[in-house]
Amino acid sequence: MVDYAAAKSEWAARITSDDWGTEPTIFYGAMYSAAFFEPDIDKLIEIGLEALPPDGRFLATAKDMIALHAKYPGEWQAAWHEMAKNIMWTKPTPRKRSGMPT
């Protein structure tokens, strides 16, 4: 059921998005379908991660955020600032001519 939900989520996401922009939808689709049977949030997150492409941008970012959550338990602002420093301010996203991220 999770695989089916992830595949349908990717199909639907490709209507409006392409490339890594579909990955969050796959992640959430897998978690939502598993949530009918799995109450543990950490297991649901792992199920969502397993549905993602192994070299995906969203997977890498999600893993980074999980590590920051472990580093700063209960201090989401500190985790956010480190994420922003590492990703948003030091690694600019290449832009296409349209101005949209690649």
C-alpha cells in the first residue's frame, strides 16, 4: 500500500512539479498511507524516507534536519538557524532564466 501511495503521489505531483519538486509529495503520500497502521511518528518518517529516491535532494535535506533535531532537542530555532546558515546562506540555489530554482 505504501508503494502504491508513493507512486500515485509522484504521478499527481508531476502535474504541477518536476524533478525533486515531486519528492515531498512522495514522502507525505507514503507516510499518510502507512499512518493507517503505524502510530509511531519516527517509524512513519523512516517509511517516508524509504520511499524517496536514494540520491534525492529532499532525502538529503530531511536527513540533515533529523540530525539537527537530534543535536538541538527542544530548540527548533537553533536547528533552523544552523540549517539556514548551511543551506540558504552558503549554498545558493542555481536559477534558470525564469528565476525559478533548478
